[in-house]
Amino acid sequence: AAQTNITSLGTITSDLTLSGAKLLVADSAQGIFGANDGDTGIRWETSNVLAIDTAGSERITIKSDGKVGIGTNAPEGPLHVATANVGSAHGDWDTLVLEENGRCGLTIITPNDNYGAIDFADADGNEQGIIQYKHATNDMFLITAGTSRMMLSGSGNVGIGTTAPGAPLDIQYTPGGGSGAYTMLEITQLESGNMLTGDGSRILFNTAKSSGGTEAGASIDAVR
């Protein structure tokens, strides 16, 4: 098909309609920019790469493989957001890549009477696993298989099997039937070298001293 080359259009004051045709940009220095803002627009950077500039700087890059970089022209995943380059960044879990040459994080903002969460879903259903924060009470929940398993209350209590821990560590478990003793807490000392008679594990109960520090109270020992 024949191609018409236009080197200068001047100022277009009405709609420009292309019927069955493409608007081709000659080189990477050209693109579609604002008439009164010549350093902000969309341009073709290199073969199969699209760039979006603001204030004369490249802000968003879309690569030939579909990867999008914000703040980087070398995205390592489908979406790569960078505020600074750390050098040779390598991400194995790269669906979303966040990069900062310093503190880097993800902020989830919700109303103070609602929840913020990270939801892990699969083909069988949503909310299979959740890390959830309840702003109204400042409680953090860890949910697996759709059920709350552990929570850290706003007061600092940890609950396992309960969402209302009444102590610094509150473990509750409902047996599924049967008889006999159920293990509620298991502590194992792994062998390193030769285990000698008298070696083992200990649960130590300390008490605070009025003068500062702590002193040993009772202990439960399990030794060889």
C-alpha cells in the first residue's frame, strides 16, 4: 500500500480522522506531545518499545514482551515500580517488583473502621490465605484455608486458635474426637554434636526484679 509522508502539519484545529491507516512516527525523538507542553507525551523509543514522558523524563516504559516499568526502563516482571536503582536487581517472585535503593515497602490505606489485607487465592476459591489488619481494634490476623489461625491483638497478646487472647500467649485447641492426651505445645532440641547425659530442653519462668532486670523462677526441664 502507498504511504504518505507528512513532514509538517502545522497546527491542527479540528479532529484528525485516520480511516484504515496508521499514524507513523519517524524516530524515537518524535511522538505525540502537547502543543504547549513539548516535553510531555507518548513516543516510540526503540523497536517495539513505547515510552511515556513527563517534564522531559521517561516515566513509564512498555517493553516488547508486555512488561511495564514505572521509574525503570528495564522491568523485571509484568509490573516493575522503581524509585531508585539498586544495581543488579533479581526477583524470583516477579509478578510485581518494587525497587528502592533504601527502604522499600507497600502501603495499604483504608478507612480507620475497615480492614486492609493481602489475599492469597487459587483456582478453587478466594481468601484461601489472608494477612489481614483490622484498623478499628488494631488487630492483625493470619488466616489459612479460610480460617483465622493466629492473631496479634492491638494490646500485644498473641492468640493461636482464638481471636480473643486473654494472655500474652493464649493457645486454644478443640480436639476432633478420640481420646488421650493432645499435644498443645511441642519443643524440640535438635542434636548438634554428641548429646550428653543431662542435656535437654527447658522452659524457664523468670520474674522481674524491683531493682531492674529479671531473676530465674521455676523451670520445667526435660533431660536425657
